[in-house]
Amino acid sequence: MNLKPSFFERRSGVKVFHDEEDAVQLLAKELMNMFPPHTIRPIVFVCIGTDRSTGDSLGPLVGTLLEEKGPSPFHVYGTLDEPIHAVNLEDKLKEIKQQHFYPFIIGIDACLGKLKSVGSIQLADGPVKPGAGVNKELPAVGDIHLTGIVNVSGFMEFFVLQNTRLNLVLKMAKTISEGIYQASIHYRVQKAEWNSMTTKMEESI
């Protein structure tokens, strides 16, 4: 599938279930559509969560799976080894903004939702608000966000997160990380083409 976006193809996001046949390709394509075109802004993924709660481990699982895939044009923060969670989120965001000039940030987090939406992955404009499901006041994260609905909301959210099936969370993390990985391949090619074109234009002046 061609993942190169055109100006007129840009949309506000997508919702897909992790086990849909084309889930990975849809996520990759939509990520490419939502990245700033021909940007020099570094692309940064901030994977939020903790391995102390199965439901809240989606973010660090995604970060770890991406880290295991090797070098990438994207920057990834938040893994099982070095999670980004309620205690250190604010400090980590400050570090990221000091490390990268004007970064384009994608916040990744688990969330709770309606029963019929459990297992779905949502990519949308604007920041994610970590901790909202368990009544915590944390800074919003991201120019866009990617969330996975891991369980049902509405009652004893903290307990529900603690008792979410790891099997579902891992499957969702694999779909998300593979979608990001495929987007990274096409992003690298697109950026190389853009740099080559820019060089040729500069040489012709």
C-alpha cells in the first residue's frame, strides 16, 4: 500500500480494531497523513504507562517493541525498562523538549471505553490526557495521540486497569508498534527524496 500522503488526503484520524486484517497498514498510512509534510521537526513518540498494571502497560510495551526493531528516524521514549508514568511524566516532557528542537510529539496511552470498543486503537489530532480515567491531573501529551481501549470504563477504573488481560494489551501493542515501524520505513524514504530534491534545487541556484 502506498503510504505517501497528499495535501488533500489529510484527515483527523482513524479508529481500527487491533485484529482487523489491515489494521497495521491503516495505522501506518494515517500516521503518514498526520505527520507535518516535509518537516525538519523531529518526530517523537511518548509511550505512557507502567508495567505495574496490565491495563496501563500498553505504552511501555509499544516503546519496548519499537526499541527492539532497531534504528529508526523516530525518537521513542517510554519502555518497560524506563517507563514514563504519573510520577515522572512532567519531568520527562521537559527533558524531551530540551533534547529536541520543536518536536512533533505523538502521545501513546491506554484508555478505558465502551464494551463494544474494547480492543480498538484510535489515532487522532490533539493531545492525550493521561490519568483522566483514574482521576489524576497530569499534563496533556502530544500534537496528535494514539490510544488503545483496553477495557470497560464506568466503574472502579483503577481496579479494572489492574485486572485487564495482558494477552489483549500485548496484541494491541504489537499492532501499534508494527504500524509505527511501517510508517518509519516510508517516512525515511520520503525524507531522503525530499532532501535529495532540496539539494538539487540548491545546486541549480
